[in-house]
Amino acid sequence: MAFRFASRRQFLQCGIGTLGFSLADYLGLRQAACAASAPRAGRAKSCIVLYCWGGMSHLETWDPKPNAPAEYRGEFQPIATAVPGIRIGEHLPRLARHTDKLAIIRSMYHRSSAHGKGMYWNWTGHAPMAPELAENQPPSRQDWPSLGAIVGSFRRAPAGFPSAVQLPYPMVDNNTLQAGENAGFLGQTFDPIIVRPDRGRAWGGVSRDLGAMVLRRAEGVDTPRLLQRQSLADLVDTPRRDLAGTQTFDHFRRMANDILVSPTVQAAFNLDREPAQMRDRYGDHLCGQSVLLARRLTEAGVPIVTVICAAGDLNNSVGDHWDTHGNNFNRLKRDLLPPYDRAVSALLADLHDRGRLEETLVVMLTEFGRTPRINGGAGRDHYPLCYSVALAGGGIRGGQVYGASDRLGALPADQHCGPADVHATIFHTLGIPLDTHLADHAGRTYPLTDGRVLPLF
């Protein structure tokens, strides 16, 4: 590998030039020191991130405002939940029964109203370039790495498994990545692997792979033949393995081969091994089946799995993302909230029933909220100045609300926080030391986070 991690103290104690170490020597010592001294701060062994692309309305979900004027409060009513005093939107009735497992954060904010930049902020924990501008950024190897890439860098998966997986496709449904969606300056070998499950309908029943890897072998290629092809490829590639770029190619080729050959890996990805009742519990669509697959992969030892709960297939129809500029209330109650409510509540119940909730951190993110005032098209527009996210499991204390927004849901009124604080909390929960530094391929180092751990434990 071209880089490893070290705490601030370890980095200052080592001087490459003064000690006469080569860069390779230094990086190896730094890796060993980090492994020896890193305390485990949290209970979580793995993390599932559920991301609502488009900007979920906080006012219709986690932070309803029934006493606001009509042009702000909207059409939905709040409902009671399993925890006295916590009320959420009426179209999340299943999740209402699981608020005893949730920490709802109602005081999130940042400064970018562009989808891609809001996503970048929430996925990397750092501000994008020019956050005030509306244009999204293409990905670059100078970007901050995504949450999946960072966690996958610290936590290694069992043999044959990727360390970070994204389901069921890239963030945007045009086969292109957004800035912040890959490993950025950590390098290509830490990019999360994008995989599409083999169950669940998509786009009204029309299968579209959207740039994701589909775990199917070519027709007529069985395991012995695949292994023969791998051996031949190794023989051919050996003389040129030192050439630039071949190590990265070889890394991904071997990973793909392991996924297709290893019975253990194949079993983890095989949703047919789940009882039909359990598959139905999550929902017969790509969102629900992807969330179920995320549970299976973390159970098999994958450190972090991200599920994009949107982008055209949430409820088997085109355009089911959370960007509700128009027809906000009908879209939410008909197409968006029911499948999300079903899939996420099924995940929380499933993890609890299996005794795995305490070791699995579940994080519900989006890029921003929606405007408090309803627009002329019965919709809400982009709004980063106040929004909500939720966490569960991994030692997080359920049945709580952290922070509060004002009476209109327009600004944080108490305990304001941002994406960096959520990231610091995630790292702490996973036992990743917050004083750790990341290093890029040129040896430049960066603090892991500038956020603070939220008191949710």
C-alpha cells in the first residue's frame, strides 16, 4: 500500500530524515505503531449507512412542526412513538415503533444547497470547494475520501470480501460518480465497491445496472474454468506487475475473482438464502433488498456498507428520489416514505432480533433538508441551514432527541452540529482514534476529522 495512518503523537515522534528511514520504512513503522496503540472507543464492529439522495424533508419526517402557520407546517400530522414525548411524521408508522433504538438529531446544518456538494459534506465530513456555488463537482483524487473509504481503510474485511461496499449503484443514476463518493486522496484501492443485488425490481421492472457490479459469471464459466483463467492471467501479468497502475488493476481483478469464486463470499451476497418471509419484510424493491443485503454483508464481516435509498427505484417507479420541489406531500406519502419506513424498520428489528444491533451502527443521512415555507408547487426546495439525521445501534443510546430547531424548522435553536460532528461520532463508535492522521500517496498528512463526538452514548 502507498499510505497508512498514524496518530498525531506518533507522527511528531518520527522524523524521516533525521532517523535515516526511507519512506517505505517510515510508513511500515507508522502502520505498526498505529495498530499497537489504537484504543477501541466504541462497541460497533460494522456500520450501515442509509442515504436518501435528493434531500429528505425533515419537516415531514423527523422534525414535524404542527404548531407552525399552515404555509410552513404542511399536510401531515405528527404521531406518537414508542418513546413518550418523541413524535415524528405520520407516514413513518413502523419507525415510530422503533424510536427506542434511535437517536434523532434535529439540529444539523451546513452551507451548501447543491445536491452534490451537500452530499460531499455529509459523506466526507468536510466542506466542498466553493460551497456557496450551485455547480456540483466531478470526482478528483484531491477530494476528501468518503466515509466508506475511511472506515474501510481502518477495518479490513475477511478474505475475499471488499472492505467497503455501496449498494445498489452510484449516487446519481447516470453511471457517473460525484465528488466525495470514492476514496479521493487515499487512492483507488480504497474506493468502495459498488454492487447491485440480484433480487428486487427496479425502474418499473426493467433491469438497469447503473454502473454497478452484478455478481453473475459469464455464460458457461464455472468455478474450475474461472480459476484456470485466473492462473493464466497471473502467468501473463507477472513480468509487468511493477508497471505503474498494474497493482491497482490486479487488486480489483483479484477482488472480483474472490467474489465470484469464494463460496463464503457468494453465500453472503446470495439473497436466496434468506427466507421469503424475511425478504418480503424488507420490501420487494431494490431499496428493501439492498438494505437486507447490507445486513448480510456486515454480518459476514464487511466493515461498512452504504445503501442509496433513492434514485429511481425506491418504490419501483422512475424518479423516486427525495428532491421534492413539487408535489411534496403526495410523493412522500405515496412513493417515498412507505418503502423507506418498511426497509429501515425491518433492518432495526432484524438486527435487534439477531442480537447484532449493539455491534452494528446504523446511520440515516441525507444531503440537506427542505425549505420551511411551502412553495407554489406544493413542494419544498433545498435547505441546508437546518435538517435532521438519525443513528441507531453500536452503543448509541436509543429513545433520545439531540438538539432542536426553531418553531419553523428553519434554524438550529439548540445544540447545533454539522457533518463533521456526525463523522467524529461514527469514528468514535467504531473505535477509530480521533487523533489519527490520514496520508495521501505523496506522504502529506491530514487530521482525520475536525468534528466533536456528540454525547449520544
